[in-house]
Amino acid sequence: MSQSSANRSSTERTLRLRSITQNDVAAVGLDLAREGGLEAVTLRSVASRLGIATMSVYRFVGSKDELLDAVVLIAFDRLELPTLLEGTWQERIIAVMASWRDLLLVHPVVVELLVARPVPAQSAGLSRMIESVLAALEQAGVTGPAAGAAFWQIFSHTLGHVIFETPRRAIDADAQRAASERMRQTATDRGFARTRALATELTDVAARSPLEVSLQHLLDGLQVAQHPIVEVRPSPRG
């Protein structure tokens, strides 16, 4: 390569680097994760995709851990929250968490990161989600520390639902029958009569409640806990 070509190439890299932001780095990391899993997300692979030197990535993230945090942050920022002006407080929360579920299904690697790492507290997207849920809880009369605890129950329920259900979507009828027989045999061997009787239902993926239904049950329970039903008994006659 001639000196002039080398200088031109160096100038192009410099100009490209000046146009890159931390969001660009995070977006590339998220794309690489979707294409090849967490193993595909490295400082070198991000640099290669952006067309810059590996060391230049350190201008935006200080380590692989910071890069993974940035991936989670940009995923949260892509959350499109519904704007329900009508409906019950339960419907508003379910709509928010269903949107979060849909995003996780597009980027399942984010689920892995959320399970293995703390949720980045500086996420603007997470704050928007929290604010929406807290506003709905306030409508139900749930405020203060109780609302904070309720949010994380709802968040964890949604995340757990995605973790449990996603890999089971591909299970076909033959695999379900085989799983049912294995569960029934194990229950029989161990003397678990109730499990043996329901082995078919317990291994039937289609019979499991969707997120919206299970969240409704959770929120119904929260409402009862917040406003318990008081049984009115007739006063004893003297």
C-alpha cells in the first residue's frame, strides 16, 4: 500500500470514528447477539462491524462487561410502551408487560443477560416502564414501598414466563407425549399419585396460560391483598 493510500485509509477511519456514538456500539452488540448469541459479542467483533480498530471501542465502553450492559440498555430503550387512555389499571399493566415480552422474544439474549447480571439502574427505558406500571398501580391504590415491591413481582413474573415458555414453543406432539410418559413413569415409581394423574396436562404446552392470563391472576391477587374482602356476619342477637 502506498503512503498516500495509507493516509487516506487512516483519514477514513478517523472520520468514521468521529461519527460513531455509544448507542451505535450498543446497537451493533445487540445485532451480533441476535445473530450469533452472547459468544458473538466481543470488542473485536463490534469493532469489525463498525469498521474501526478494536482499541477504538474502548472510547465508548471500558470492558466487555460494560459492552453487555450497553446491550441491555439499548434493548430497554427500544421498548415501545402502549398509550392506553382507557381501560382498567390491570389492562394497562398487562399491555406494558406484553410489549416487554414481545421485545424479549425478538432479543432472547437479553433474557440471558438479565438472569446473569444486575438490571442497569441508569436505563431510561426501564424508568419509562417503571413509571407506567407505577401510575397504573397508583390508580389501584397501591403506592409507596408496596408499589415498588409490586413492580418487581410483575417484572420478574414476565421475565420468568419468557424464560420458561420460549424454548417449549418448538416442542411437537411426539415430544410432548414422550415427556408425558416419562413424567407419569417417574411419578409412578416415586408414588406421586397426583402428578401421575395429571402427567398429560402438566406436559401439554398448549394448556399453559399465556402471559396475559397469568398476569391477570397475579394482579387480581394484588388487588385482593390491597383491598381484602371483609366478610360481613350478622350481629348476634341478645
